[in-house]
Amino acid sequence: MSTQRARDLFVTGLRNAHAMERQGEQLMERQSERLAGFPEVQDKIRDHLQQTRQQLRRLEGCLEACGESPSTVKDMVMSFMGNLAAMGHAMAGDEVLKHTLANYAFEHYEIAAYKSLLALAAPAGISESITPLRASLQEEEEMAKWIEDHVQDVTLAHLTKAERAHATANERWP
Ligand SMILES: [Fe+2]
């Protein structure tokens, strides 16, 4: 594969990753406002929101290293992300569970995207991108692990809240 071909693919991948992170930023902005009942989840999402903004800066740095202007980055909405966003809009009572499951899928999409970019960085001749991309990959892996470690607790915490809300409603209107 020629370096030019690899570089074109790398730049396209960087743009897609930028759109992906932008979408993640928007999803987590909405979620962080809505999960007050689950402070541990809310704190983690706020932390990851800050990381996501840093990841966006890193991707812009990688685009600059390729001679691309970050200002020309046009973030498109990918259908997969669109579906997750739609789930984020849902007003269902089990909203925290929908967010948790969607975020788990989202983190793995991001992990795959960074692994793909890392495979292309050297063939594209942009080896200086490897360190920032690895840093972002590590953050995504940590976030995915956190969700994996907490999905059961979050589910049971939601169940407890739902049962308590039901009991309170019955007390008021027996
Ligand atoms: Fe992420």
C-alpha cells in the first residue's frame, strides 16, 4: 500500500473519529444533566466528557500533522451514532440503563476506531500521531471497563429506586 493511500485512509479515519467524539460529547452532555439520581455514574460521565474534549483536541492535532486544517473538519452524523442519540432522547423510566448499555457499545466503537487509526499511523508516515492516539485508546478502554464493572450495580440500583418509587406511590394512593 502506498503511503499516499494510507495517508488518505488515515485522514478519513481521523475525520470520522472526530465526528464520533463530537457525537459522544453531545450524548454525554445530555446524559450528565439527566442522571442526578445516580451520582457515581454522573461523575464518571462528567470525567469522561472532559477526556472526550481532550480527545477531540488530539484528533485535531493529528489532522494538523497530516497538513489538514481542523477547521475544515465537517462532522457528519453516522447512523449508528444517530441511533444511540435517539436512545439518549428516550424518556423511559429505565433511562439510566439505556444510557449505560448504549455507552458500553459506544466505547467499544471508539476502541475499534482508535485501533484502526493506530494501524494506519505508521504506514501513513505520521508516526507522531501514535502517542496521542494511544492515550485516547487507553481512556476509552478504561471507560469501557468501568461500565463493564458497574453495569450490574447500576441495574440493581435502578431496581431499588423503581421499587421504592412504586411503594411510595402505593402509600399515597392505596
Ligand atoms: Fe469514549
